[in-house]
Amino acid sequence: MPSKRKRKFEQPPCIHPRNKYAEKAPDFQLLAFLYPAFQPFVSYSQNGRPKIDWTDFNATRELTRVLLHHDHGINWWIPDGQLCPTVPNRSNYIHWIEDLLASKVIPKQKFGDRVRGFDIGTGANCIYPLLGASLLGWSFVGSDVTEISIESARKNVESNPHIANLIEIRVAGECESMISNGKGKQGEEIYENCSCSNEVKLSSDQVVEVERLEENEGLIYVVEPEQIPVSMDLRVMEDNEMTSNASSGPTHSSEEYHGSPILVGVVKDGENFDFCMCNPPFFESIDEVRKNPRTSCGGTLEEMVCPGGEQAFITRIIEDSVKLKDSFRWYTTMVGRKSNLKCLTSKLREVGVSIVKTTEFVQGWTSRWGLAWSFLSPTKRIVPQQTSEKKNHSFMLEGIPRCFGAAKFLQMIEHFFLTGGATCNCNLSSFSIDVTASKENCEALLNDRSKALDGNDTSSLQISLGGLSFRISVFEQIPGTLFFKGSLLDRETPLSDLG
């Protein structure tokens, strides 16, 4: 039976260090005391640990409301049935973009006094603009298509006057039902072959692909189930956006996106943004949504389902980015299935992006991936040539008469340098000799050597030397064979202390 390949040790990933919950998870008991409306949703296990029923939409919605108010100073609410986001996971996405903007991978550009972002499908919750504006002072345009999402998002913005001037809610297009068993309004088929191909048309040297952001930037933010404090069991808190095993199963979508505008037609002429972000509809059908009964975080069909699933939706974002190109420094999206990353990165190479970056978000049992790309030319990093000075030289002499051992050769070497005026310190116990020669000593030795060459080419000896301090060691490998090694020494080191 073949042995299993050993996994290379990797440091366990963790939640983003700047995340509000990186050091201390929310205390349900304290929140229930501070917010009486949250108290009915908190119960206690046999060991006294506070918990909530994650299958209760009202409980998860109230938790999100109190977290946003208590930890971020945000007033927030969503109607029944709308997608209820998890605050820690959404904060990770915000901080990942923050690190992207701070990285030196592409040139820094300023489109205004503030960082400006575009949230594709902001939803009734408007979570990304609210977090980005309150945490970092960013300005946002949040787009959506449904009337209830637009109305609720605007109410959430207006409920926070301290950041309301930073957020614009924009209608992306008329509300259209994209789910009709694969049929259009007139009953015709709307599904076609997906334009996303696994074939990579560009060679590897034509595109810079970064599978992970630089390690020192710490952009892989994961929370393992055993790392989550008992006061905040996030293992079942992640959105009901996809099934728990969806990240492992491959998808074979053959549909294209046929819905409202995403970027092209929504971004105005002459507008520039530092980034766009998106929590795309992960599912191809409502049946997929129903496969995850463990949580109840709501979500409408428009928020959850799209013909072709996330692959078709993100492919449309990629196609729009080709038309808009440098209008955005970074295009980013969340991806629900790791198997889709290969197809999507191939599509990005195909359209000629210059940079691709990915990261991973894990919240309990559910994994998400972040995908980012840019058309800006990568920053050229000038790496100075470091030509290290060779400090050790060695050679071997063979066929030497046995009467000429290591000690005899050390004496001959000492005599040679002493005649040139150099200072020598011979140590027969270690079979080494330390030599200090001034510039004049070196020139005298080279001149004597050039005379001995009797008119032969001496160009190799015409060198400019300063003072030298070096050690010569002689080792007898076998009778008749000697090994010589020369090493430069620190000129300021007293020779008496050497050897």
C-alpha cells in the first residue's frame, strides 16, 4: 500500500489581526445584558455556556444588529427574508482589501482624498459600505437591482448620519427574475455555453500570478473551529449562502449570466474606483440553497441564485473589467467553491490581466476564497546586484615528495612573505600562518613575481591592492597530497588573537 504523502508543516491560519474579533470574541451574556431585545435569543448549555439557535433567522439577525451597534457604532436592520451577513467574516474581506491597497504590487494611485470602493450587489444589509466607512473612512457606491434592497440599504445609510455622506446607493437596473427553470420571459432558453475555459492561452511569463499575498502581509485569514472561543460558536454562524460541502465538489456549469448590469452600465463615464467587491450569488438553483438546514441567515432568490451560479456571475464581472480596465485599481470578488478558482484564474489570464491574487477565508465549517485582479502594470522592483566578495580560495597539490610536508611548506610560505616586508605569525600546531601585508608589501611581492616571469604576460598582476590580512592553512590529505586554503581576515582583528 503506497505511503501517504506527508503534509508540509504550515502555521495554522487565523482571523485577520486587525479584525475586531481577532483577540476577543463577542460575549453573548454581556450583549444580552446590554441589549434586552437580544436576551430572549440567548440560552445556556448544561455547562453554563451562552448560545443562540443558529437556525432561527430572528436570532442571527438580532446578533448582527447588536454586534454592529456595540462594536462599530452602526445602526442597522433588514426586513424578514433578506440575507443576514456575519460581521467577522465580512470584516475579514474589508481588511483583505485594505492590505491589497497597501501592497506595493501595483503602483499607488489616488483618485481622491478618500479610498473609493464599489460594492456589487450591496443588498438590503449594505454591510460592506457600512463597515468600510465606519472602520476605515472609505467612500462607497453600493449597487443593487431589487426595490426592497435599494430601499433597505438607503434606510441603513440614513440611520447612520456620521457616515451617510460617504455612501451612495445606486440602482443597477430594473428588477428581473433570473430564475425561471432556465427559461426567459417568453419561454425561450437563456442558457448557453459558459465562456470560461480551462485552457490558458498566455504563457506563464506573460502574466504575474500570485497564489497568495506576501506572507508578511498576513492575508490568509482563517478561523478553525477549535480556535473559536466558546462564547462565540461561529461554526454554524456562516451565511446560508451555500452548503457545507459545496467548497469540495466540482461544478460543471454551462450557463452564462443573463441578468441586470453588474459594472458596465452602472459605473458612470469618467468614474474611478480603488476597488470593487462582491458577494456573488453562489447557487445555480433554489434546490442547492435548501441543502443547508443548519443555519438560517435568510436570503432572497436574487441574492442567492443565478443561472450558472457564481462561475457565470464572476465571469461577467471579468468581462466587464476588460471594458473598464484601469477604472479600478483592483477588481475583487468572493468565491464559494475552490474548484471554480481554476476556471476563473484561467479566464483572467485569457483576458490579459497583469496580477492575480487569492486568499482564503474560513469561518467555522464554511470556506470562502477571495479573488483579486488588476490590469495595472506591476511595480518594477529594482533588486541591487549583490556580488559577494569571495573570501576563501583553495587548491590542491599532488605528487609532492614526502620530504616536503605541511610544516615545510608553511616555512617556505613564511619566508616568501617576510622577504616582501609582510608580517607573519606561523602556528605549526594548527598548520596555518596569518599574514598582514601593506599595499607597498603587496606591490613589492608582485614586482618580484613579475621579474621571475621573465618577460611573459604580466597583465594579470597589474592590480591595485590595499592592505591585506589573510590566513593560509595547509592540510596533508594523504602522503604526497597537500590541500591549501586561503581566507581573508578582518583587518582590524589583532593577529595575536588569531590562530
